[in-house]
Amino acid sequence: MSVVTANKPRTVLFASLIGTTIEFYDFYIYATAAVLVFPRLFFPTADPGAAMLQSLATFAIAFFARPVGSAVFGHFGDRVGRKATLVAALLTMGLSTILIGLLPTYAQIGVAAPLLLALCRFGQGLGLGGEWGGAVLLATENAPPGKRAWYGMFPQLGAPIGFFLSGGVFLLLGEVMTDADFFAWGWRIPFLASAVLVGVGLYIRLKITETPDFQKVLDRKARVKVPVVTVMRDHRRALVLGTFIALATFVIFYLMTVFALSWGTAQLGYTRQQFLLLQLFAVLFFALTIPLSALLADKRGRRTAMMLVSGGIALFGLLYGPLFGAGGAWSVGAFMVLGMCLVGFTYGPLGTLLAELFPAEVRYTGASLTFNFASILGASVAPYIALWLGTNYGLEYVGYYLSGAALISLLALILARSLIPHTAKA
């Protein structure tokens, strides 16, 4: 049996947190730029509405790349190990982001500009598709008994921290430079700054050793030849139900971020700076509720925690139109805080729950595929669908869309009872 030096808890948790923080920072600066920058610089501007829709379409590309990243990086994560795969995923995401900051615009090279932008966006999705699952496993497979959800929430904290950093840097740039300078060159700074963050992440990731669960797989010689085939053949029910369990998480998050920013600045009269401030304030509640959700999930079970919050999201959908549509600072602020609290409560235990659906020998592939298939159904087209519904039928129908997604997730959680280990149940 191989002897492996145990990872220190602080090193494990920081390594899982810093990686997802960088990955989500990279992902969110694209989301912000897709609303504020790319429609003006990378697409024909004769029809601003069409340019916005085209920009949101490139935003969606990454979500279709993520399952590819799950299969590719998941294969090596389940065959070679968690550590090396996490390093490769981080590099893929980071390099794609840096390249976006170097791209020429539509005015400089014409139609090649959006094509190159789409290619880099695909690279971002590829990297994130491999990053998330590995970070969750790095945390949960090193967790002591009774604290799996607590450990599993650390990579999830990377989402609000990454969002806060991305929104903060755009907010800062808006304060220190003119609009002309921002659109001429300032928008590139957040993308190029990713190089520094990637360097920090790689340094931490290279210091960790393999997880105990994967080492047991090696010791038992239990590695499967093609993990993605094994997942599709032997764990299809877990894959399908896990995808729908995560559906509401993705829909509410992207309706509260990308769509809300677009609608708030285009329809409610908020400036870019004003709405980013509202979002950053609300993200604090996203971050605060993730640890609370982990405590609840370890005490009452991951499934129970997720069922409660799915019901809450369904009810919140009925308030989406009245609160957000009112347009006033207090109502929009209350809308953002309440919505982001629900995002935190659903996002915190999600990674741990999805990982527990699969055995260790295919866990990297299975959890990653599940998470990223859900991202296609629940996130890739969510801003597009919401924009269409809001424009044609009103914000109330955006809320109905959210409520419907939450009810689907609730049903999947009910049907998944037999798949979830006893420690994860109510």
C-alpha cells in the first residue's frame, strides 16, 4: 500500500477555495463584459439589441464546453489523479482569459473578432468544466467524519469571492477612468490581471498531495478504463437526477447576475456603477449564507437542505416581477439580497451532494458532468430566455420561469432518495 503524506486541512481548504475563486473570477468578468463591453466592441453596433443578444450567445458557448471539459479532465482526474488534473484545468481557464484581454476588436479585424472571442470563451468553459469537480473532491475527500458539507462549501465560496472581485474591478475602473478610456483599453485590465491570480493558484495547488479516497482507488486497483463510459452506462440515473437537482441553482444565479445587470441598466434606468454596487452588496449575503447552508446540510442532511431551499426559490419566483419590476432602490436592493441569500443556501451543499451520488473511481467525471449538464440547461440560455420573456411578456414571466426550474429540482430531489448515502439524507 502506498504511503502518502496527509494534506493539512488549511492547505486543502485554501487550495480548493483559491482555485475556484480564480476560475469564477475569470468566468464572471466575461459575464460582466458580455453585458457592458462586448456588444459595443466585438459586434456590429447598427442594432444594439441584436449586438446584446449576440454577445449573450457567446456567453452561452462556455456552458456547452463545460461538459467536454468534464469528460476530458474527469478522465484524467479519475485515472491519473486529482492534483495534476486540477493544475491543468486552472491553466486552461487562465490562459483563455488572458487571451481575451489581448484580442483585437471588430473595428480592427471585422468578423474574426467575435470568432476569436467565441474560441476563447470555449476555452474558459473547458477549464471550468474540469476545475469545479476536482476542487469539490479535493475538499470533500479530505473531510473528517461529519464535516463533509462544511469542507465541500469552501470551493463553493469561490463563486461569491470571484464575483465580488470581478464586479469590484469593473467598479473601480469606472471610477478612475473615463468611458472613452475604459472602452479603448481599460476593459482589458480585468482579463490580463488574471495572470497574477493564476500564478498564486498554481503555487498552492502544487503543494498538495492526492486525496485519501483516490489513493484507496489506486491501492485497490479499482480505476476504470474510460470513466465517462462507465458513468453513462452504470450511473445514468444519478447523472440525470443530479442534473435536474442542480437546475434551479443555475437558473437563479444567472437571473440574479447576468440578466439582472442587463435589465437593470437597460430597462430600469440604473447606471453601470449603480447596479454593480447593488450586486456587490448582495453578493456579501451570497457569501454569508454558504457557510450557514453547510452547517444545515451536515446537521439535517444535504437532501433536506436542498429540498427546503428549492421550495424557497419557487416562492421567490412569484416575487421576482413585483420586487425587481418596481425599480426603486429599496425594492431592487431587497430583491437582490433575498435572491442572493437563496443562491447561497442552494449553492453551498450542492457540490457535496452531487459528489456523493457517485463512487470514488468515477466521482470526478460523474460530479463534473452532472454539474455542467445542469449548467447547459439552467445557465447557458437563462439570460437569453429571461430577456425574451421580460421583453415580450413582463418580468412576472421571468419569475414563473424560475419557479418552474425550482419545482423540477424539488421533484428530482424526491426521486433521488435511494441514490443518496445515508449520511447525506435527512
